[in-house]
Amino acid sequence: MRVSILGAGGAAYGAAAQLFVGGHDPMLWSPSGQSTRELAAGAPLQATTAIETSFQPRIASSAKEAVTESDVVMLVMPGNAHKMALEATAAHLREGQPVIISSHASFGALYLSKLLAARGVRAPIIAWGTTLTTGRKTSPTVVGVNSLRSKIDIATVPEAGLDEGHALCTTLFGERFVKRDGLLAIALSNLNPQNHLAIALFNLTRMERGESWGQAENVTPAVGRVMEALDAERLAIAEAFGLSVRTIKEHYAFSYQLPVASIAEMNANLHGQGRGGFGPTMLESRYVLEDAPFGLLPTVLLGRLVDRPAVLHEAGLTVLSGAYGRDFADDNDLLPSLDFAQMTREELQERARLGF
């Protein structure tokens, strides 16, 4: 299948590499064109470690080309680029053309549903709870893939398209997808914001000074306890909505193929295997700039809707805002476009099932 990937970061390159290995035809689109310049000039994309391959992906010169020259569109960008990317592509999506959001953030699937409804177009929207791969780009043409996740939670908008969405994702990426009970479950299944909050907050000076530091190595017992406490808040919110979602320990087990233990112990295991990775080396990291407004804030708001206050999430959002000298809640451009603050619990649940 021809799959256009909107994005050119580590997760986008990893997805493209796995598609190529699976016999599919990936195309990459970078909005500025800067990230794919060398690939467009003919350099091969190389994946290493968990995926070993080298190939020449197609490169789209515009959002229109990315959409019209593909069977499936896949959004693999930081959350703070989702609104831009969805608006750039929604005008060109055709009836029935599937869109995969990897990973889903801040009810972007509903925003795309709203954009398509304005055109009178119906297209299945598939939301993933996380990305296919972990790892980072090590150069403009090389991605180091630390791992391929063995389980990825998915839901669709509208909800009735779940079986077809699951079949499509399996065709593209193999048997690793777990059907979840609607978009709300996916909204509460992305663990990156809560995990990155603890990791970034307790290593903020390392990031600011540009130090090289091991990420899993520095998930000490104290940091691990905070991560587990954040997870308990998220699980309580999901329970109040009547939803079943993956725990942080299950997330680590399925992402990194680890035996279940405390989060500190699982990270120590990961570090001991040489797979712990490195933490951010600058304040301008997606761990904060993306995850605070597009991950922590929605969890806080969902907690308020069901009277399950996400106290640690909100405190972390406030402390990070103070450290950066900006209100990260103001950076979220998706929720205001959905009038999220005015939605009741019942309205949100209906939208999550049916879309616009």
C-alpha cells in the first residue's frame, strides 16, 4: 500500500522503515522540506538496531501531494504540529481515505472529524495510543530504532469503523494492535506525557546545561514512585469513565519486552541491557513543549469532568510553566478549536463515539 507519513522525525522514519520492510511504499512529508532535503536529493534512509534496512522513500513536496498520492495518510508529528498538519491535509482527503494518528494527542481525531464534516467528507480516523517505534534520528538520513512496540492500543472515529481500522493497521504493521473502547480510552492511554513529566522535571538542569545523561539510568526509585503516582491518577480517571486502559507497568513490558516489576526496577533493567537511551539535552524538548500542553492539560481537564482531580499532573504543568516562564495551557491550539471547555461529559462521550 502507498502510505504517506506526515512528519520526518524519529518516529516517522521508524514507521517508514517498517512499512518498507513489510513490502509497502512509504512517502514522507516535511512541512518545511528541511528535514527531508537530503532524502529528496537521493540519499537513502537508513534504520539501525531494532530495524535494519536502507531504502529510498518517496518524498512529497506538498501536503496535497502527500494525500493525493497515497492510499493511507499517517500523521507522525509532535502534538504542537497536529493542528497545522490536519488543516493542511483535510482539504485534500477523499471519501473513505483512512487517516492514522500516531500517537493521538489532545482529541486531534475530533478536530479532523470536524474539518471533514465541514466538507461533507467521511473518512475513517484511526487513533493510536502511542508510536510504533522508540528511538531517535541520529542524522538527517539515519534513525536508530531502540524497539518496536509489541502492543499498540487503537480506536477509531467513528467507533463503528474499529474492525476495519484494526485490519488495516495489521496489514501495514503486523499483529500488534489492541482494540480499545473508543477515543476516550486512547486519550487516556498515551503514557508519554506523564512519564516525560517526571523524567524531565527531575532532570531539568541537565537538559538546560546540555548534559549527556542516561534516561532509564536516572529513573531512580524516587522518580519511579512519582511516575507510578501519576499513573494512578490517570487510571482513576479512566475508571470513572468506565474504561479499561493499560497500566504504566504493562506499557513498559510491551514497549521494551521487560518482566513486570516496579518502574524503577524496570528502568534499571533497561539500562543494564544498554537500551535505556539518553535524555533530552535542551529545554526545547518535546518532553515539555509537546507533552505539557497536549498531554498533561487534557488529562487535567478530563479529571475535572469526572471529579477525579489529577493533582500531580496539574502541579507538574504549573511547575513547568513557572520554569519556562510561559503558561503551557495557552499553547494548546486543538482544544479551543473544539470548544472543549464548554463540553459536558455526555457531549464529549458522544463526540468520541460518532465524531462530527
